[in-house]
Amino acid sequence: MRFSVPPHLTELTGRVREFVDGEVIPVEPLLHRGGSEARAMLARLQRAAKDAGLWALGHPAEIGGGGMSFLDYVYVNEIQGRSEYGQHALGTASLQDTLMLHRHASPEAAARYVPGLVAGELRPSFAMTEPGVSSSDPTQLETTARLDGDDWVVSGRKWFITGAREAAFTTVMCRTEPPGTPPHRAFSIVLVPRDAEGYELVRELPVLGIEHGHYELAFHDARTPAHHLVGGRGRGFQIAQERLGPGRIFHAMRWLGQAQRALELMIGRLHERRAFGEPLAEKQLMQQHVFESYAQIQACRLLTLDAARTLDAGDPARIEIATIKVVGARMVNDVIDRAVQVFGAAGLTDDTPLGFMYRTARFARIYDGPDEVHIRSVARTLIGEDKP
């Protein structure tokens, strides 16, 4: 079957596609380079998105967003995902953090940060992973926070923190409860302002050769107000999972956008390139690349829409989300790899966007939980459900 966009979204998704393909994708080389020119260009794109009525579509209406349902929004998010910068240009990069603070932050912290996040005036960052600690078992995290009067005092190191240099604050997962507390109740989430004393940006981490905005941070008894605790003591894992679940669906939809773009590039190449007297499109092995890519994209889209539908219905959708995290990550790697193969030597250069897409796709199998963790989780849940 073909997955058509619901009629009530056709006009909107068409405008988002026109914006991403016409405004964002042409300036990707400039945005890749970073620096002041890239920041100015992104600001221009954001103003244009606001003027076009395409800003913050997935944020709740009561905090100034577009108020789309989760299932409706995933159709938009796939189109945004055609470019690495689509979510930034259209004001949805902060959505996970905005939802978390809207639901769980103290009134003081919510008032300080949520309006700026929705407006695109502030950027968030989230710190869970630590160097030297297996992130597949986050109960081993070593960063701590202790309450000292009216402040939390945070100590530890974190890395792979996206956007920390520009962020107004970092959301830190840290151990707050005494020894002997059950592991999943021993951690809390606190917000540490970027300008807090003791907050150190240690280094930027180039990832597969890309300066991609990931950082390592150190907290040297960094102080943050007590009301920057998010959701209560010992609720860190519960809130983190609530934040990461929808985020994995967002990732899967953006991966579909990347894969669909790669497939379109692949098909275009097959029509324009000739070898041994005929177009590459006539070669059986090239046709197999198209078939395999189309089949993977369609299967992953079905799984992703089902996960979104399940989440919209009030179910945590843990099996569905963990499954698409693995299937989607494999899919986007496979499709872009085939596109590189079809382009041959050109696919290895920066003459096409595929090299950048190929490297960023490899991140997908590790961040927000490596494949192995999700495979284990789904399998154990299914085996447990099926016990006689």
C-alpha cells in the first residue's frame, strides 16, 4: 500500500516540503561550516518559517505552538528530516525539552525557560551520557547533586551533549539519593544554567570527522537553584524515559526523511548516468537497490506511524518505540549506503549531500540507546508476555 498524507494535512505538508527543499537544503553547505555566517543564515530561515506560519508546529498550543497531535506531527517531521537542519529552521529542535519542562518543571523554571524555547530565543541541551561509563546501563552514572540550602550542587562529567555551547541551560541526570536507594529511584534531573559558576565546557567532540555541535562538560560543584529540580527527587529515570520515547519517534521520522531523500537522489542518478551502452536504471542490480530501499522505507514508515498512533492513544508504546529505534536506524544506514554505491566515486565526495548524510546516519545506531539495548528489551518483554 502507499502511505498518503491525510487530507487535512496535505496543504501544510506541501508547504513544509517547499520550505525545506527550497530554502533549507540549498544552504546546507553554509550551515555545515558553522560560524557566524551559519548562525545568521539559520536566524534568517527561522524568521522566514515564522512568517510562513510553519514555526513550532509540534509544540502544544497552550504554550504558543502549533498544537498538532502527535500522529499528525510525525508526517510533518518526516519532511523536516529531509535536511539535518529542518528541525532547527522550523523551531521544533527544542520540542522534547519543552514538553518535559511544560509537564514537570517548577513554575519558576517553566516561566524562565519555556517561552524562550518555543520562540526559538533559547536553546536547550541534555546531559546523560558520561565518559568512562557504559551508557547502556545508566544506573552506573557517577555525576552527583547534593542539596545545600537553596541550591543543588552538581559534580561530574558528561559528554555527547548536543548544542551545549549555545544552550541557555543543560538538563543533567545525576545521582541525588543516598546509598541503598533502588537504582532507578536514585537519580534526579536538574537544570544547570549555562552561566552557572562551576559549569565548564571542556571541548567540542568531532564525530566521524564532523564538528557537529556535540560537547563534553564538567561540573565543578556547579550551583543551581533548588527549584531547578525537574519533577521531584528520584524521578530522573521516569522523566528521562518520558522524554526519550517521543524523541525516538521524532528520530525515526527524520530518518525516513533522510532515507526518502537518498532514494530520490539514487533514482535521479540512475536516470542520468549511462554505463555499457545503457542507463544505469536498466541494470538489474541497480533496480535491486531501489527495491530494497523502497521496501525498507515503507516498512519502517508503517512501524513508526503505528508507534505514534499507540502513543497518541495514551499507551507508553515501549515495544513499538524500541522496535522503530532499531529498525529505523538500520534502514537509514542501508538506504544511504546504497545511494552512495549508486553514485560511485561522486558519492564519496562533497559534491553530493550523501557523504554528510552517511556519517550522521551512523550515529543513529548508538544515540538514545544502542541497538543492542533495545533488541534485548523488546525480546525480553515479548518472551515474558508469551510465557505459558
